[in-house]
Amino acid sequence: MSLEQPAVPTLRSAAEVGGEQLPAVLGGFDLSDQDRFTDGFPHEVFARLRKEAPVLRHPPGRTRDGEDFWVLSRYDDVVEAAEHPLLSSQGGGDREGGGTHLDDLPAGTYSGAMLNMMDDPRHRLLRDLVSPSVTGPVLEALGPLITERAEAIVSEVVERGSCDFQNDVAGRFSVEVMAALMGVPRADWPQFVDWTEVVMGYEDRASGESSSRSQAALLAMYQYGVQLLARKRAEPAQDFLSVIAAGELPEGHGESPLRPYEREVFVNLLTLAGSEPTRNVIAVGLLALAEHPEQWQALRADRSLLDGAVEEMMRWSTPTPYNRRTATEDFTFRDVRFRRGDKVTLWWSSANRDESVFPDAMSFDVRRNPNPHLAFGRGPHVCLAVDLARLELRTLFTALLDRVAEVRLSGPVPWAANSKHTVALEVPVEFVRA
């Protein structure tokens, strides 16, 4: 079975998908138009939505499927939807596919096969199987290696005096840590970094289109994973992929055994979905601190602020702006009737700027407390590796604060044409050594 890269929605005019006009509250901003996100996330649009139309029916716009979708923008609504038993991460209605993207992804390849696009009880059983590999003692054991990689990478770029922080630091560090967690041999880490740069589009993401090169890299990563899992079955170790290679779902829950493909696709899922959010929090977090130098200095003077700063970087960046769910039955939500098969999008980025929850929500503040952000989700599908992400952020920024007196932006920061990921394609910075 082949592994395909999620297709980028085909750009269509409204007329081609039914001719519906955008609701006035959107101010002409089509949320399905990837090109509109090249200036960053449209916070001003969502501020209006939270106030005037918190449950909005959005016309098809430029979706590939040519279907309308619901948009949830308020914090409380997003939380309730994330935990709602009739909203599925896998699919629903009469759909052949589903998943967490705006357009349907194929069943068996994505929806229903990947952990983040799988429903309970199978989702919970699989999550329970692998969770011990990304928590507690495993993270403690990884701590020294994460520190070593953070200090080595930071020392290299600080010695140089400048870098593109997104690609030279955030990407390299997050992928290497994820490779270590999975049990990828260290000699293969550079290959994983290269594959990730190509697959996630950091080479050509400005185009908003996947390329033959990115498709080839995704397939190569998948094939490598198949071979690595075979080695882990033969010689298991204390790592994530050994659990995936040999672990089984418990009996008595009516679920079939794990298919080989479900095991194999974990390599791609962890390498990409496991590293992409963290790298973007790191990159956008450093950008925020460069734009707020007084807060960088506050962190240098008082390291007890660092844990709060990590949470604020998560809230501020919100690396996955939305996730999609599918209504499995007709039901009423906030006086609106969702129909079986309807697409419902949960906009985490909007919830994280909800003024009713976060005072002065549009300000970056490392002292923000409390900070109940939703940057890594909520409910049964909260990010599996959020504790690892926090550890990575604390460790990397500790290394930076030890060595850097001041961070300065040295050029423009372009944003990707992508509504699914918050991606600063480049973060050019200069360092003043401590």
C-alpha cells in the first residue's frame, strides 16, 4: 500500500462550486483560500467571528471537495466540540474518507489508519499502548540527549552570529529529538532532517503545492520505516518504534489486531506530525521574543519565568490553526442544527485569542497566568507528545538564554500559504553574545 501526501486544495472560484457569496462578517476573507494566509493568521477576521458569528456556515469557496463547512471560533465552543461524542476525527455520514483536514483524506490511508484520524475505542486502545513511550521515565531518559543536541546546535549558530532560525535550529532540533524518541539510528538523523524539509515543503512551501520531490521523499521515509520496524521486531529496544513493532491492542474490546500498515505509517506520523508543531512553536516563539526584547531580558534575568514563557509561545503561535471534525449524527449545537456528515472546523488559533478567556489576548506576555491555551488540542485527541514539546522548548531556550544577550531580526519573515499549519518559512536573526 502506498502512502500519499495530503493534496493541497485545488483553487476554484466561488462560481465553480455553487456561486455562494462569502458572509459579510468575513470581510471578503475566504478561509479555504490558502493564499490568504501568506500574511499570517487572520486574527482580525476571527475577532469579528467570535463577536458576530461564532458558529458560521462557510460556503465551499476554494475547497477541493466543493462542500461548505462550519467554523467554530469561540474558546468554549471549540472546547465543547473537541470533546463532543458526535464529532468524529475519522469521518462520518456517507463519506468514503474523512480525517482532520478541511478536504476529505482517503480512508485506510489516513482516516481510520493514523492515530490522529482514528476514533474510539480503537484510538484510545492504540493511544494507551504507545503513551508510555512519550511520557515519564522515557522523557527523563531522553533529557541528557535533548540537552546535548540543544547546546550543540545553539552553540553552532551563536558562534556564527546569525542564522535562519526556522531551518537551522527549530527544524533540525525537533526532527533529531523525534528521531531519538523513535529509536532511529543516529547515523540516519541527517536523512530524516532532509526528508522532513522536503516533505513538509520548507524548500518550496511558498508555492502552496506538493511536488514530485516531496512525494518521493514521503515514500522513501515510509519505505525506510517499514525496514526499521522489521529490525525492531527482530531486536526490540527501549524506544517508541519497538513498541509499535511488537505491541498489540488488548483483546475483549471488539477491535481487530493492528494491521501492518497502521504500524508502518507511525514513522511518517511521528516524524512529521511529531516535529512540525514543535518546530513552529520554537520558530514563532523566538520571533515573538525578538519583537519583544524587554521580555527576552526578563527571561534572562529570571529563569523562573521560562515555564510560563513556553506556554505563552504555544498560545501565541498555535502551530495547528484548525482541526476538522465530521458530524456522525444530526444534533443541535448552540442553537444550530448540524447534519450527519457535516464538516465542522475547530479554530484553535481563534480560541487562543478569545478575549473572554485571555485578558489582553493580542499581547505576547511571558508572565501570562493563568494560560489555559489550546495550542496542542483538547479532548481525546490532545497531542500525544505535548510533554515532549514542553521539554524541547525549555531545553532549547535555556541554551539560548545562556549564550545570547540579545536577538535581532535581520530580515522579513515570510509565512506559508497554509491554513493548517502556522509556518514562518524563514526567521532570519542575528545574535549578540552574552
